[in-house]
Amino acid sequence: MERLCKELTDTYNTNVIDNKGNKLIAEEFMKISTIHKDSGKGKSVLINLIYNHYSSDVKIPEPLFIGGPANLTVHWSNTHKKIIYIFGEAHTDVMDCHIFQKGKELQDNREQWDHPNSKLMSAEYFFKQLSITTDSFIDFLIQVPATEIKSKGYHPDFQPYTGKTKNYRISKLFDYFKECINYPTRSGKKCHLFRVHYFDAKYNDKNSAFKGANIIASFLLEVQNIYKTVHKKSIPFAFKKLLEDNQDFVKMFERIDSSTGRDMKIFRYLIFQIIGNKYIHKELGKVEDKEITNLIIDFLQEETRKIIKTYKLLWKTHCPIILQFLKSDDKEFEESFVQVYNSLINVNEIVTDVYLLSRLFKVFDLTKMEEKAYTGATDQPAKATNVVIYTGDTHADKYRNFIENKLDFKQIAETGLDTTKTYGIYPHCIDMKTIPQPFFKFSFV
């Protein structure tokens, strides 16, 4: 019994009760959870999870199709005692479950989307239902921007998604879960059975404005703003003015200019841009396992070398033209500027990846949780053990490769990875028939 209680408090996965195969113990847990659920006393979160596990009134969602993501993989590590679900998507508002025969039949029969027993669920509705009914404490890691590091949450007027992007799945997930990220509101009842983590740490909210967390991110945002606000004919002038007014951006082009042939100079600059990110600096220091810390740093260095190998020639060709912006022909300058701008988008994605991996393996200081969150917030696991990651498809592949090739995680289920080959189009829906449901119910936990 003592061992079982330790497993429960370590993992907050109630399936470990069933794994012991003792019906008397299971019945006792069921009675206690029924009496004390929602009491707010003792291990209230764990009691509510146990109640969800046994109650016939609680139905964890089991959709046949989830609209939005392109793929999903499930991973397990006996060493780290983690179950990780990794969703990959193209950031869009499309849901095309009709590409699957059964999905088409459901839609043709006017099956209603997004209700508790629906077989067709959007990603945001599925996550909402899962967070309400779960019998395992979940860590949701979602690719949304960071809060300002010293703030208590997002500014009320912060709108990272506007226009068409407001309807993207990632935007809808942000709208629903931001309440559980902000310190003043995360004490709400709906947030007690899970934690939510942003991990797009290259950008953050600062007094409701969208800000870059390093020089490269700031540059990318400034260029995007020019595209949004400046007439097409005036764009070359606006780019030159941007460099004239921002010496840090000029230095950035100087550092990545490979015309001198010094790769180490570029490597050091890019590493500093990533590891010097205040969010990464904070989280990487909280990874207790130093072997994993070293593996994350190795990943950072490997990805940076790949970037340099990919773009070295491009930078060598175009950076000198950009650095002569006061003399350069407008057309030639703009062409070079856009080429390097596009390359830097890929460079800065490494920030997102390193932050995610750091957050995934950090140890939470529960002694400070009540100060940072709410009374009773220490009633949660010190490590992320039941994990859902929702991110872009390219990021998803990197995380899968890292946990399988660098650590001892095994992929135990998948869907959607071959859908493009099968149907000839990039999907925005996944067929769940190959994914064990409900989530987190595995006999080897």
C-alpha cells in the first residue's frame, strides 16, 4: 500500500491502482474519492482524479477523429515514468476529416461536432473535455507565446493572434487555456487537474505588445510589421531605415556574414542568441538530471550546426549586399534582405525547441507553488509525467527524434504520419483508430 501511494503521488496517474489488481484496495479508493471529492482538503486534486477514474458519470472523450492536427504519436519511458502524446499540425483553421471514409460518413450524416459524446471533435474541444474529465494529472505544453518573465500573466489586451489566425487551432487553445497560465486566475476550479505551459519562448507579451525575446526575434517582428503597414513600393526604403535606426540589427548581419569563412564566429553568435534567451536560461537550470541537460545542449549545438551548413552560402552571398544598404540598389538590396530574413525564421525556431525540452524535464519547486499559484497548488506531481504537446509538425518531429534517439522513450502508437502519402494531401485531421483511448490508460504505467 505504501508503494502504491508513492506511485500515485509521483505520477498522479490513477491507473496504477488498477495495475495492482487488488479489488479491495480499488473499492476503498473509490469510496474515499466519492466522499471527499471537491472538498478542497488534503490531496484534493488526487482525490478528484481518482473519482474521475471510477465514476460512471465521468466520460473521458474518445473521438474517432480530431480536427486540426496532422499527426499524433504516443511515447512511453519506463526510466522516466512519462507518457507523452505529441500532436503535430500546420497552423491553420482547416479541419478536413471528410478525407477519411468514416469521417465523411459522419459529416454526411450531420454528426454534430464538439459535444461530450461526439465522434468528431476539434482539437480545442477535445483538449477542453480531456482536461475536465481526466483521471491523470496532465501537463499541457502548447506552442503559444510567453508571458513577460516578471509578470503574473498575459496583459488583458494581449492579442497574439489576429485576422485569419484568430481562427487557428493554436489560437483557440490559447484563448481557452490562458486562464490557467495566468497566476491570478489559475486557481480556478477548471485548472486544478492539469498544468499549462507556453513554450514559444522566442516571443512574449510585454504590456500587451508582441515582443521578441532576443535580437533575431525582434528583427523578425519589425520586418513583419513593415510588411503589414508599408506600401509595397516603399518597402526597400523601410528596410534600410530599419537598419539605419537599429545598430543591433546591423551587428546581427555582420555576425552571420560568412564571407570571412569563420564558422565559429557565426556558431558562437547564434548559440548566444539561443542560450542567452532569458526563458531558456531560467528553465534549463531547473533540469535536475545533468545528463539530460547535456543532451539538450548537444541538441542545441547540433541544430545550430545544421542551420549554419544550410545557410552559410546564402549568408555569404547576401549579407555583404545588406551591409552596404546605404549604397545598394533598392531591388538588389530587397532581394538579399528577404532571403536572409526567411533564413532567420528557421534559425529562431531552435529557441522554441530548447525551451520545450527544458520545460519537459524540469523539476518543479513545489515549495514555491502556493506562492506562485494558489492555496493547495502543491497537490500536483513535481515532474511532468502525463504529457500532451501540441505544436507545429516540424517541431513535433524534432521532439519525437530527441526522446527516442537521445533517451529511452519508445513510440507505442501513431496516426497520421503516412496520411500525406496515402491521400496525396497534407491533412488537418487525424483518424484515432490506432490510438488507445481514453488517454493515459496504459497497463505498464
